[in-house]
Amino acid sequence: MARPVAMRWPMVGRAGLAARPGAGMAVLALLAGMAAAPQRAQAAGPQPPDAADDAVVLLARIQQAARKLDYSGVFTYQQGQFIQSSHVVHVIDGTGERERLEVLDGQPREYLRHNDEVQCLIPEKKTVLMEQRRGDRFPGLLLGDPKALSAYYEIRAEDAPHRVAGRECRIVLIEPRDAHRYGYRLCADTETSLLLKAQTLSGAGSVVEQVAFTSLQLGADVQPAQLASGWKTRDWKVQQAEMQPVDLAARGWRVPAPPGFVQVLEVSRTMGGRKPVDQLVLSDGLAAISVFIEPYYDSARSDYQPRGAARRGAINLYGTRIADYWVTVLGEVPGDTLRQLAESTEYVPLAGGR
Amino acid sequence: MRTAAESAETAEPVPWQESLSAWMDGETPGARPEGLSTPAGREAWETYHLIGDVLRNPELARGPSPALRQRLAQAIEAEMTIVAPRRRPLRVGLSGLAVAAAVASVVWMARPYFSAGDGGGEVQVMADAAGADAPALRDYLEAHRQMAGPSAVRQVSFDAGAGR
């Protein structure tokens, strides 16, 4: 029943997965005592040739599980004082992936997804916002190409089993090799590789935020009927999220990506009824940084914030003015990474520009 | 064994721009260089003075960005390969700057939001709870959530800015 879904991101691990059924345990055992070496070509001795690749395979399996399995359950996100639960139903049918995500706390929200098309239901405004999905959400994991991950993270699995939502899972530690990014501790279902729990760790090893299933049904236990929303949206307003590709470099913007981060997206978009804003997304495969660029109006309207460094939960922000533009950088990376990015961003108006 | 620079210095005559600039710096007193009265000579004279004015102007003496430094270094490198008489390193540097200036006329950068004294360590902590965000901030977070994948979206839900 699980038929292949169009891949948005290059999946390095797929061939390896197909070639070696049940390779997961071998990978886990192999990684347990070994740091994935970034330059394994130079490694001497009997080291298995693809230790670094296997770590990537492991993460790719987690990613595939989130896309290809039928599952439903409640997961809880916690960050600082804040806690919120969501109910997710994910089913593969003849047309691909269908998913319904319902926020259980606070303002009612629902996200109905069919492959890459997402309807965001906003009941208090009787509005359906249509968006294109970019990248996966929990229990998905990766953003962009996982190939280079082991150059910037040390990835290893632990032997001792763990238990989350009544299921046995394996811990995977993803530790950053530099100070530009956070680390992660994951727990992936032993049987299916589905991600059951994910923690974001700061340099000091403290948990910045975490998300975990508290209840989970898999396979035949999932009721496809749960995909239907309880809201009657027939007479609701429908809004399209508007987005056009742009080339910021051609306009004179030089945004130096932190080590390991590559550009995954560059668009011009509308945001909250304001003037168009350019958004650039950088990712190292796990973490993401958004760079927003908009015209700066030197008027009484001074809602450009934050000015300088700010933090909101696990997200760091940095706002600054460059020439006649306001630049906001944010992402789930350490504040210094954003500060460096913002302070080394350059705008060079092109001579004889159009 | 003679180095390439030495051989270049002795083998080639000093170009007239060199003698002009040396004369401007007062290093060859008395001898007015030939060619100063030609149009090319006058242009060189003005260019050298312009460069000197720019260098002496404190308004323009802000520290260049790392990228500009890199381009400048590349430009100087390119310049070096032509002729590099060791007697006049300053003039070589100036030519490099002129080349770099042709590459990029203005480079805009962020202005830091702290004074030199406080070290810039202050981090503003924005509200954590759902409704308390400034609307503008919520838009950014929502836009990031929408585009930036799983790590950003664990908080999917309480960023409710969309569709306003």
C-alpha cells in the first residue's frame, strides 16, 4: 500500500536501504562505538568504508519512516514554560501522502496536507490559507541534502534501548562539531525507525526544546476516517500564500552562509498584509536559518523589531538595518551564529543598476 | 641567484608614472618628470591626488569588510604580477585600492546595535507564550515555520500569524 511519494529532497540513503534489508541494526551496532569520520578516505586500518554514510542512512531511514508509514497519535512540544499538544494522522493512499494535524491547545488550528499542498484552517477568521509545503515536519527530520551532515555533526546511535509512548526506541545522538549549531538527541522506533522523540540541545547540553509522541498507533490501527476535519469550511474564505522566486545575489546582496549551511530557498512573499518581503532560507540539513529583507521606511512606523539580538524560546533572532533595508535573521541556531551572519551580510548596489 | 623582482627592476626602465608619483612624494627633488604636461600625465596627477585625498579623509577611513579585504588582496595580487619594484610598495597598494574601487563602489553593512563599551552581549528575550508576540515578530516566525522544515516546526502551532 505504501507507494513511493515524489521526493522533495535528495535521499542518499535509499539505494543503501534497498540493497540491505534490515541493515538498521547493523548500522546501530556499528555506530555505537565509533565516531563517524568526516574524511574516511584517509582513515587507515580496517575501518568499515561507509561509517559516515551509515550515519546518514540512519537519519534517512527516520525521514522515510515519517513519509511512508501510516501513523496517528498525539505529540507534545515543550519549550521553557510552554507546552502544547497536537494530534497527527498520517496515511498513505493511492494518491500519495495525506496528513491532518490538529493543534489541541490554545487557538484552534488545523493543517490538512495532501502531498505538498497544505490547507491551514483558521476557524476564528473562517479562512483557509493555501500553502505549499517546504520540507518535512515532526516526525520528519531532515531539511535538504543529508550528505554533508557528518562533516558538521558527529552522529552515533546508542545501544541501550529507551522507551517512548509505550514503544521501544533507539537513541541517536547528533553532536555539532562547531559552535555554529545546536545538537540533537533523537529516539527512533526500533521496529519502524519512526521518530518518537526529538530534543534540541544547546552547547551546555541543556535541552532547549523537545517534542515527543505521548500516544501512537501504527499501520492497520490507524483510522483513515480521522483525516476528515470537523470544521465545515465550505463558505470560508480561501487565501493563497503568494510567493515568487527571486535572485538576491543579482540584486547585490551577499549573505555569507555559516559553515555547512547552504541556500535551500529564495522567494519574495507577502507577510501579514505588509509589503513584499524577500526570504532566504539556509540549512545545514537539520537546522534552518531564515533571512528576511524588506525596505526600511524611516517614518514614525517603527515596528522593526527586534533591533539587535533577541530570543524567543528556542529561536534566536537578529534584526539590523543595512542601507535602506531592514534585515531580520532568525533560526534555531545559537545567537552568535545569527549575529555573525547579520554583521557580515553586505549590500552592494550594482553600478548602473536597473 | 637573482630573484624575479630584482631582475624586473634592473631590466626594465622606470615607467614615467613611477617617477611622477615619486616626484609628488618629494623623493626626486627638482627633476620635474617628463610627460606631466601631456593629457595622460595630467590625468595621472589628478588621480594620484584624488587617491591621496581619499586616504587622508577620516570619514572614509572606516574598516573595510572581510569580503572587501579579500577582493582587495586579490586585486593587489593581480597587480603584483605585473611589476613589483620593492622600492615603492605604497604605490602598488594604491593601485590595488583603485582596482578594488572599480569592482565595488559602495558596500553597505549592518550597523551594530551596541556601543563600544558594553560588549554587545545583551539579548532581548521576547515573550514565549502564544498571544504575547508583537504581530510583526509573529509573521517572521510563521514564515520561517512554513519554509524551514522540521526543526522550525516543532512549534508549528502556536505561531498563529498566518492569514491576517
